[in-house]
Amino acid sequence: MTTTSAIDPQTLLARRRPEWSLERAFYTDPGIYAADIDRVWKRNWLYVGHVSRVRLPGQYFLADVAGESLIIIRGKDGAVNALYNVCRHRGSRICLEPSGTAKALVCPYHQWSYQADGTLTGARFMPEGFDRSKFGMHRARVEVAAGLIFVALSDDAPSFAPVARDLERFLAPNGMADRATICHTHTARVKANWKLVVENFRECYHCEGSHPEYLSAVSWGKKAKNQQEHDERVAAAEQGRERWKAQGLDVDGTAFSADTFHHCGRGPLKPGYQSWSLDGKPTAPLMGSQTERENWLVGFVMYPNFFLEGGCDYISTTRVLPISACESEIEINWHVHQDAVAGVDYDVERVTAVWKATAEQDLTLVQNNHAGVESERYEPGPYSTMEAPDIEHFLSWYARQLSAPAMAAGRGCKHGE
């Protein structure tokens, strides 16, 4: 494969056909990938993890996003901080382990030490007049909603408030903020551009031929066979909405519109199902404040990297991160009630069965997709009516990001900002 970094993405965007896939360079070119990082990943909110990983002061984990290493750490004041993993002395990495607990963040090179909020507390043998207050660690912006941690690397990120409101109202019944824990993590590298991963996750045209486990629990992944089946689905969904509203659950979702970057909703599993499982039977204790098992499935999508689905007894989150123009990382976490005991209250394999199988199938699909796109014979193709609305919304959003002016260097938050 031959690639070049001299391609102008604006020229390609100007001739983009709506409801068609993108030209090859958008998925393979290093120069366009660099523009993606600068104009998409460095100026939008990015999901990094769940608060159960930093429940106590000093607990931290590393998140590698958009070419930066961030330390996600809980402070003594209870706040979650996101610090650039760069010593203000001579630039060394500070935290070398992927997670842990630290009373202080100490650089392994010359032992400069910092508090969890990035404040410099120790710097030996510095000259007279050295002002420690001017050498705190740089920080990324942080928002925590319903126990989910999001970061932004610049002040250009859009308002997070609408996302936070929807996360809180849809996930509060599951106790994601303070009564949930991660029961399993699955991480995979896929040889595919990040946009192909997102496009795949945004459509279900492929579901009928690829996802038997997913379709065993939901019906909307394929078109109704006839009008009667369609009407039955609509009636079942409306009955469910009324039942869920009576239980105090939020059912009024947020749809994608021209100027939004997230959507959420609550829909039905198949009749009689009590969990998002292969057989519809419960997989774990009820989460949060719920008292009744129900056949709903909550869904949440936020561009560019956050996908969530789950029911009354577990929630799965999927995080997408770009590695290069031709490689991405996918991390999936399954969350259950924090008091539930593995092997006693739930079987990890049952909890993870549907989405793990579906995700593995998806990664094979997108890897095959990328391999074909790399061919010189690849040409953009038209989307089906089942794909077009959802993928076109994502690609229109992406085109707007890429058309924005390049971000000035060093736009991240400095210490004290």
C-alpha cells in the first residue's frame, strides 16, 4: 500500500457525495489521520473510563488519547483529575505503570513530586527565586457524569452539559455513579481506521448476516417481514414505554440532529426477556435502585469514541481510540452492582456473552473492510436505506470537524486554569 501525507482533505470533502462512503485517503492517509487527531480528537470530549477505577484518593490509571498520556487520578478532595503524564522539569514520563495508587506523583528521573491535582510540592536544589507554583503539571479538562469519566484536551470542546444531563437521567437507575463496578474488561487492537469502526457501530444493515447473538435478544436489527410484524413491534415498544414510565424510568430519548454529537434512548428487548442475555434470563443482580426486572435496553452514543448499551442487571461501555491511520484500539467494560460477587451472584461468561461475541464479529468485519479499502480498486459506494441516516450523520459531523481551522499548538489547559 502506498500512502502520502500531501493530500488536502478539504479538496476531498468538497467532492464528497452524501450517503456514500468516504474516499480511500480518509481511511489510510497519514496526513489525514494527523488532521483527525488535531481537529477531531483534540477538540472533542473523549470517554476514558469508569470512576470505580479511581474510587479512593491516590488511585489512578493511564489513558493514552490522541497521542498523549493522561494520568486519571482521584484527589484528596474527591475530585477526579486528568494530568498530562509529563514532568515539568525536563519532560520525563511520571507514571510508568498502567494503574496503581500513589500518595504523591514522583518523577522517576529527578524525583520532582506532585499532588494529585498537579501541584508541584518537591523540586530539589533549584536556584534561588524558583517558584514552584509556576511548574505544576498541565491538566486536561475533566467531566464526570453517571460515574463515567470524560476528558477534553483543549478549550475548543463543545458544551458537555447536554451529554451529562442525558447520562444522569438514563443511567441513574443503574447506580453507575456510586454503586457499580467493572466485572470484566476486553481490549483488542484492530487493523482498521477508527472511522470504519464507528461507521460499523452506527448501522445494523450488517446485523442479520453477522450477529446471531445480538439478534437473539433484540428485534430492531433487521427489518420487519411484513406490516403486521412492524405493528407488533411498535405496539410492544409503546407498552414497554408506558410500563417503564410508571416505574420512574426515563424513556424520552435524545435523537441525533444537525448540530448534536450524542444520542440516547431506551428500547425493548424481545418479549419475555429479563436481561440482555442469550436466553433472556437474568445474568446478575439488579443494578442500582431498581426493584423489578424488565425487558428494556438503554443505548448511548457520543462521537467520536463512546458507545454504551445495557439493561437492568449490567451495563457495557465501549471505548474506541485511534492508534494510527490503519489501526484502532477497542476497550469494552461490563459493569454490575458493586456488591455482586463473581461466581456466586453472576457468571462473567453469561454477562459478557452477547456483546463480546457481537464486538468480536464487528472487529473482524471492520478489519476485512479496511483491508479492502486499502486496495487501489476501492471506490466509495452508496449506503443502503438501513445505513444512510446514521452513518451520514456521523460523516457530516466528521466533515464539519475536519473543516474547522487547525488548532494552535499548546491549547491544553495549563496548571491553575
